[in-house]
Amino acid sequence: MKSKKLKVLHSLAGSTVIEQILATSEQLSADKIIMVYGHQGAQLRAHLASKDLIWVEQANPQGTGHAVQLALPYLNKQAKVIVLVGDAPLIQASDLKKLLQHSQAVLTAKMDNPFGYGRIIKNESGQVEAIVEEKDANSQQKQVDEINSGIMMATQADLQNWLSQINTDNAQGELYLTDILAVAHQQGKSFHAVQVEDSRSIQGINDRVQLAQCEALKQSQLRNELMQQGVYLANPQSVQIRGPINCGQDINVDVGVIFEGQNSIADDVSIGAYSLIKNCTLGQGTRIAPHSMLEDVVTEGDCDIGPFARLRPGTKLASKAKVGNFVETKKTTIGHNSKASHLTYLGDCQIGDHCNIGAGTITCNYDGVNKFKTIIEDEVFIGSDTQLIAPVTVGKGATIGAGTTLTKDAEQGKLSLSRAKLKTIDGWQKPTKKS
């Protein structure tokens, strides 16, 4: 990977390679998930500290068979064990569940170009006799187009038995897990070959090119799932999904939209081109114009956002609310039918219903050390180019004249303004350019 970062901790579809595999594993409702780790293992343990895993260190790696040997003492003899590889993040739970239907099984795929993969060797009856790695295969075996995914299932007792009978007599000088298939066949317990639905799902990652290929495949899979749930993507390939989405129907998503984190999107939401939606809950009928950024935002629905709006964490919009172009909000609640249409900053602010926030309004919420709150009650009109020096409250029905710097509470139903007296300077000369 040409990186200081462990390979399986590189980003993929909003999480990491290993987290994608763990998410799939969790769909199987396994009693235990055992993580066998080696080089740069401290990185892995730190990143997955919150996961419920059994950690087993392979301090002196001697191959895949050795890795499985180290894990077996943590399992009872009757346990069915699925062995997964850490760098194949596209594997599907539906394929893994098929393995569990057999006493012992290996996940395979048909490939037009099987170069580099271990070959599945079967007898005339279709029983799996062995898996032969590319480096150890003869010319005839290399013609086989069914390959090993590296993923298999057997009981703990059988794995223990078969692993005790293999050796390191191979090109790598390691204990190959795949060698147990030949031992099992000799004992009359041949592995069943289960072919994956899509051969691309077993693609592994060894460099950044393959990482990018897996990202593209994962994105295609996620987009298809969204569209099947009732989401319209104007240009599917331009949309990026980097986390789970709980979505309704008749949602329209324009080109270049990015979803990050966990989002919940109700029916009839429209999202304009090149917008970023991160950890948001969008109510029914929310309309987002192009080039808007939303993070940790909650909308009741039937409201308008953007274009070029930035809604930061803690923003909540009621129905009929509007946040227009070049408006930024943070920890701000905007009430029903209230509007901040353009060129405004609203931070640590509570705005009531039926309010109008004029262009250029700023809530001055930070004194360099502490944050303070601005409260704007119902039916308030804030004139353009106004500064509200928090903490301050604007009473119900008040009007704040344009250009005002409000340093104390504004009374209900009254006009408040602060302006210097207009002066005209006699004898003033417009500056000219000096030579």
C-alpha cells in the first residue's frame, strides 16, 4: 500500500476494509468473532477497541493454517467455524450463509483469468480433492477456472484434526490452510464447493489500485440498493455513499451528491447537485438546493435549504423554514415559516416562528473564550446588516432596524435600532492615484 497505515485500515465506503468485513460477519449472528493479527497489530486493536472481538496474536506467522490453529482453542469442538480473510471486503453475507448449509464447504468463483489464485481441483464425481496454489500448480491445473476465495467453513474438531496432518512442503514454506481439503477428501469428508453469486465479491486488496477497484464495486452495490428502495439518482456513478442510509420513497438525488455517516431520509426529499449530507435526519418534503453542506442536521420537512448553504451540527429546521444562499448555521433552531434567505451567520441561536432574518445578520456568539446564546422569539423582523451580541433576547414581534448592533434585549413589539447620525463632510476630496 506504500503507507504507514495497516492495509485493512484503509478507507472503504465510509469505514475501513476490516470494518466492512466485520459488518458482514455480524449479519451471521455468530457466537464469537476471533481476530487473528500480526504485523502492525497495535494499530488494528486501537482502531477496533470498541468491537466485541476475541484477539489472537500471530507473533511468528507461519501461514494461514497456522493462523487458524491459533484461533481454535477459543472454540468448542462442535462449533461451525467460518474462516474469513481480512482484505476481501466485498464478500456477501448471503454467500457465507450458504456455507453453513453443509458439513464442510469452501467458497469458490469462476474466473475468465484465474491467474494468481488457488485452483479448485475436483474428481469426476465433482468432489473437491484439493486446492492447489498458483505457485505450486502444474500446467494442467492452471487451466482450471474455478478458484479458491480463501473463505471456508468446517467444524472446530475437523479443522483441528486436518491441520495437524499438513506440513510446510510448498513454495512458501508455510502451513497452507488450503492443504486441509486434500486431507479431508482422503478421510471421506470432501469439501462442498459453493460458488459466489458474483465473482467480484471475493476480490482482494494488495495495493491502492485494487483498493480503488473495490471502492468502485462497493459504491455500485450501494447505489443499486438505494435505487431499489425508491431513490432516484440522476447520475448514479457520480453519487458517493459512505455510510448507511435509512430512506423512504420518491427521493430525488442530483449529480455529485455525497452521503457520509448515518443518514435518515424521508419520502419526497430532493437533494441538489454537489451537496454533502452527513449524519442528517431529513423530514418529508425537505428541499436542498445545489452546493449545500449539511452535517448533523434535523429537518421536520417541507423546508428549503440552499443553494450554497452550510448547516453545521445542531441545526434544526421546522416546516416551511428557509435557509438560503451563503447562510451558515451552527447549534441553531429555526422555527415554522422563519427565513434566513442570504449572507447570514446564525450560531448558538434559537429562532421562533414567522421570523425574517435580513441579509448580513450575524449572531456574535463567541467572545474569544466562551459561547453565548441568542434567542429570537416569534414574529420578529431583523433588518439587514445587524449584529446580535450574545447573550441577547429579541422579544416577540420586535423589529430590529437595519445596521443595528444589538447589545441588550429588544422589547416585544417595538422597533430597536442603533445608528450614528448621518454626516456630510464639506470640502472632502476623492483620492486620486499617485504617480
